[in-house]
Amino acid sequence: MPDRVIAGSDHAGLKLRAEAVRVAREEGFEVDDLGPFSGDSVDYPDYARQVGEAVASGRARFGLLVCGTGIGMSIAANKVKGVRAAHCGDEFEARMARAHNDANVLCLGERILGLGLGAAIVTAFFQQPFEGGRHQVRIDKISAMEK
Ligand code: RB5
């Protein structure tokens, strides 16, 4: 069975979320897209919480969150224990977020990124495995802070 990705945005992230969902499907994931599906104003923590909880509980392997800057989503998602949300602005950051930090939620800013760069960041994030080893020791220390 394919791994599941869960996606959400606020009103400022609709277009890039749609593009990120398309890329996730192209990469072979089943995607639950939580919306929103209109441009009405919504509050990004509501979506960050739902996506974060789905990832932390294991219902989804990865989360995708988009807002205007990606900053609010990353702050909010990182409040959920077990979430390692990375706000990435280029492909290098996305690769490092997976390789070294085992990030499980990717946060993007639609008002900063074009759709092309946004899509490339999502591809880089999904294609890069976690390297484990010395990085796992550090992840374990982060997890210990949540106890
Ligand atoms: C919405 O105007 C905006 O504040 C939000 O999308 C995001 O950028 C917050 O971090």
C-alpha cells in the first residue's frame, strides 16, 4: 500500500498546495487533501493542527502545509509532539530537512515561492531519504524534549 501524505493550507496557499498535492501523487503517495477549497479567509493553525496530528499519530507518513510565508504553519505544526516541520525555501533545504532532520512535515510559503520552485522543493523533500546514524541520535534528543 502506498504511503499517505496529508495536505492543508490557508487561503494564502491554495495554488501552491494544489501543486504540492499533484507532485506528491506523482511521487506515488496517496494524498488526503484537507483544503480549503475556496479563497475565504481561514486560520492556518487549524490546518497545521489537523495535519500535524495525522502525521504524529501515524495516519499519514508526511504532511504538506502551505500558507503565505510558510512560517505560521511551521510554528503551529511544531507544537504537535512528534512533528518535525521544516520551513523550506529551496531544494537544498528540503534535502537537508529529510537527510539530517528526518522532517515529516514540509511547510511552504506561496507568497514567496513560484509554483515551479515550490514543486521542485516538494520533489526534493520526497526523494531524499533520512540518513540516520549520528542524525538519529540528535532526533532522539529532540524527541526527549517532548517527554
Ligand atoms: C495570512 O494573511 C498569512 O498571515 C498567513 O498565510 C501566513 O503567511 C502566516 O504565517
